[in-house]
Amino acid sequence: MPNLFNKKTYLAFLITAIFISAVLISFWLGNAVGWKKAYNTGRNSGLASCKVCPPENLDFSLFWKVWQELGNSFYDPGRLNPKTMTYGAISGMVNSLNDPYTVFFNPQQTKEFENEANGTFEGIGAEIDKKNGQIVIVAPLEGTPAQKAGLRPGDQILKIDDTSTVDLSSDEAVKLIRGPQGTSVTLSILREGWDAPQEFKITRTVIIIPSLKWELKTAANGDKIAYIKLYQFSQVASSDFSKVALEIIKSPAQKIILDLRDNPGGYLQVAQNITGWFIKSGTLILTEDFGEGKEKNEYRAEGNEKLLNFPIVVLINKGSASASEIVAGALRDDRGIKLIGETSFGKGVVQELENLDDGSSLKITVAKWLTPKGQSIIDKGLEPDVKIEMTDNDYKEGKDPQLDKALEVIQGIR
């Protein structure tokens, strides 16, 4: 048998084998480096200033393994949208914090959130939130389909049309409830004292939220009382309140009832400005607590103090949240003003909105807030000094025992 591997052939074979081995090794190293780069990019990109960074030994390979398996095995490749999958992964990370106020918005959700902040949107006109794991009505807004349908603060939303709310975030629930004007949504509602839920079919419309109204009332002893109903702390509420305050000063009003019931909150700066009408400028109204070892941030009253000498009581209920609780807490702590009604909602957190490069955003809880005397409101709310409940009959018959009590209490204040 002839020798097939002469010297020249052997040399050529050896060179080819070395070349093939080099290619395979390069491919393996490139793949490994690529995965490592992807992991490190996800772990380190933009994290130069992070306070709680991922540990160096965090194994992110499981994420990429799942991504790869989905890409290789999922029966409908058309549904594998990389951007949607990335947004879903980010949402899952944010939801793992179990904080109903820290939320990731994709670009479309960001636009919807901005529209709401500007005061107009299409829906039923109810502020909702998640409390104790349940989607609840914080407050039906004034003059809206939600209010006209009879929804109340504290109502639990069990279903939105055919969708259970068990695993929904408050923002997901909002998205289902909103829709084009003229269309309808059915809410399955459970209210305290009911044995079973009831369905409310509500037609959506364009929601334009008012800021406030006022009227002059006469107490039983003849006192003239300025009754101010503040619906929300919107962008226009500061200027609207200034006009109303000047009207009250020129009126025969001797005392003031500030009604913050069913007021779900709004802008901190607006709350700060309005509080400044009732207390001395520079007085502490709110402390932001960013956690152990971090410097606290203080907010003080800004205003002209022109309502400082008016005796005042404040009405609150389950629908009084966020900025409403800031104002009510500050007036009680700084002036000893009595709160009348029901325990407030308990949304005592500070949130920031971080706009991201692709049009998405992150609404994140950065601190809890404390009243001037250091009371934390989160989840507990403000307890009224004079507790008065509203019954089903009160609502049906148009009675308002809480306002009646406020008129009674303020008569005795000089």
C-alpha cells in the first residue's frame, strides 16, 4: 500500500488542522465574550453613579438562557418582539419591589400619564390606586360619570369587564378603565357592608377636572362661613385658589371650612403654595425622609399668610390622599386645626418621574413624607379629631353629616 502522507501532504494537513482549530477556538471565545459583554453591558451600562449596584458575581446567564430558549422553541415567532420582551423584563424587575407607586411606563403609557397630568383624558373620572393588594377607588372626581354612577372612596374593583384585578397594577387597571368617549366599561364593585359585589356599567366621556369652588354659608349662631371645596391640587389650582381667597377676604366671611374630601392629591408645589395662605411663611409643612443615613428634605410654607387669622376646620375622608394629606397634616400640626370626617387614604410617599431615552419612563418612590411633627402617613392615613361616618342612607338622601358637624364645631372657635 502506498504511503498517502508524504512530507508535503503531512505539512499541508497539519496547517489545515491548525487553521480549523483556530477558527473553532475564536468562535468559542467570541461567543463567550459576547455573552459576557451582553451581561456586563446590562449590569454596568449607566450604573457608574448607582448607590445599590448589582454584585460583581451576579449570574445573568439565566436571563439570556430563557431568551434563547424562547427564540428557539416558542411556537409563534411573530410574537417574539425584542422591545416588548425587554419592557416586560423591566416591568417585572420594578414589580418585584412590591411598591404600588413605583411603576415602569412604556412610551405609549408615558404619553397617557402625561395627558392625565395635564388634567384632561377620556374615561370615567375616578382616581384609583392599589391598597393592601386590592385595586380601590380613591375618589370619584367631581361631576364625572364615576360620581354620577354612585362610586365611592374605598370601593374595591374586583373585575374590569371580564378581567380580574387580582394581579393588576393600578396603572394596568387605569388603562383598562379608560377608553374613547361614548364607550362603556363594567366594573364589579365590592363595598364595605355588602355581602356580594355589584356591577356598575359606566359610559366614558372626556374628563375635565375642576380645581375648586366656594360659597358663603351661615351657621346656626349667625356666623358667616366660607366653605371651600378643593377638588384637586392641579396645575391651575394655585391661581384659582388665589382668586377665591381674595374674594373671601372681601366677603363677610368670618371663618373657613376647607373641604378636602375625595381630593386625591396633585402637585406638591401647589399644596405648598395653598398652605401658605393659612400659616406663617417659612413654617415647616413637610419633611421628605429618604431612608436611614440620608439627608432629609424640608418644605416650608410659601404664601402671603392672608388667611392666617381665620378660624378654620378641615374635612377629610377615605378619598383624601397625597397632597390633601400634606395640607391637612400641616394645618393640624402647625395651627392645631381640627380634622373632621374619616381616616384619610394614606398615600404618604414622594415620587419622581424619570424620562428615559426611548420615550419610556420610570415613576419611582424615592422617599416617604412626614408631617411637621414627624408622623408618617403611608398606609395609615390621618385620623380625624372628630370622626363622623357617612352611611348609605346619607348618600341616598343627599345628607352630609360631616359638613353639618364641621359647621357645628367651627361655631365654637374664636
